[in-house]
Amino acid sequence: MIKLERLQKVIAQSGYTSRRKAEQLIVDKRVKVNNQIVSELGSQVGPDDIILIDDKEIVAESKVYYMINKPKDVLCSVSDDRGRKVVVDLIKEEKRIYPVGRLDFDTTGLLMLTNDGDFTNAMIHPSFEINKTYQVVVDKFITDTMRFKLERGVLLDGEKTLPAKLVVDHFDKKKQYSQVTITIREGKNRQVKRMFEAIGCKVISLHRSKVAFMTLEGLAIGQYRKMLPSEISRLIQLAKSGDRK
């Protein structure tokens, strides 16, 4: 059976432009499929269809995959209208890549980037629940009661978070701070910070050290590397199987 996909998605996955801009190109009647103008956003195409933009055929880019140890004060985006540094500026790659999920502006650590939409969806879609591990410093001594609350789940926007795993690595009752390692299976907006806020703690620093089995071994802050084919296939398999390790 031939697999059909939305035209704007195929254009975006080719690396030509973003999906939103692809939609505008379609509306503006600048896109042809098999030499016929297509202006309906719901249009679907198959693998043998020829797509032209301004009468030039688009060719799908080869897929690329990177991981970076994201520095602080870098935006997880491909551009910023306020002139802030964005993470794609740190990677020398001619293809149009984008972050897989996001880390906050002031959060450091493991971030993947790619031009593969299917891979991105497998990594961030809520149904796959890939484990993500963070090193966190908070402004309170974490009591057993606080730890149990985080592990069992706290309410965010009226929904209870999935059970987490938390280990207190170091604490100082006198200075009132704790260093902890927390592993979660979701990716809600500002989730880790909000989880600690829910138990009365403020996050002082946040660093993502691990995604599934992927670690930052050998990568200093700001450094990046291409991901291995074996790593990519294993991550996809973990997502499909529901094994979160």
C-alpha cells in the first residue's frame, strides 16, 4: 500500500523550509505536484510524485542527527527576533536542522538536533515516554515527604505527572540547598522546574545529563557530535517498544 503524506509535511521534511512556510507557499499557488498547481492544504502526495516550488523540483535532504551539550543562555530554536543566540548557531551544518524538544534558556545539557521529523516525533511524543535525567540544585533541603511527592507525581495544570525517580546526591541543611538527580518520562513545558515549585522549592540550576541511554560522555559544555546510526536506531526501537531505559 502506497503511503501518502500531507504535501506541506513532505516539503518541510525535504529541508526546503518550515511546515508553516510550506503551507503559505501552497496557498500562494507556488507549488506544483506532477506539474499541476496544488493550493489545498489537505493535499497528499506519494513517494513517486514530483513536487516543484517555483517550477524547481525539490529533492529530499539526507537525514542528519546531532547531540550537543547545550550551554546556558542559548535558546532552543532556529531563530530569535530578539537577537539571542540560538542552539543551531553552535553547529556547523548546511542542512536545516532543529532541536528535538527543548531546554530552557538557562538550562544546560543534552539536546539532540536533526532534520528528521519522524525521529523527532518518536522522541517527544507523550505516548513514548522516553526517560530524561536531570541534575538539579534547589534552594531547600529535600525531605522524605518532598521526595515521595515528586516520585508519586504532582499536579501541574490539573494533571498529575507520571511517577519520577529521585535521588538526593548532596544536601546542606545549614545553607539550605540540595543537589538531586531526577528522572522523568514526560516533557511538559518547564516540567522539572514546575515540579519542584509544586513542593515549595526554587531551582537554582538545571542540567540534563541523560536521555534514555544517551549521555554527554566526552562532550564539554558547547561541544557537539554526530550521533551514531546504532544510537539512532536504538532510540527509535526504545520508543516503539515502550522500553524507556
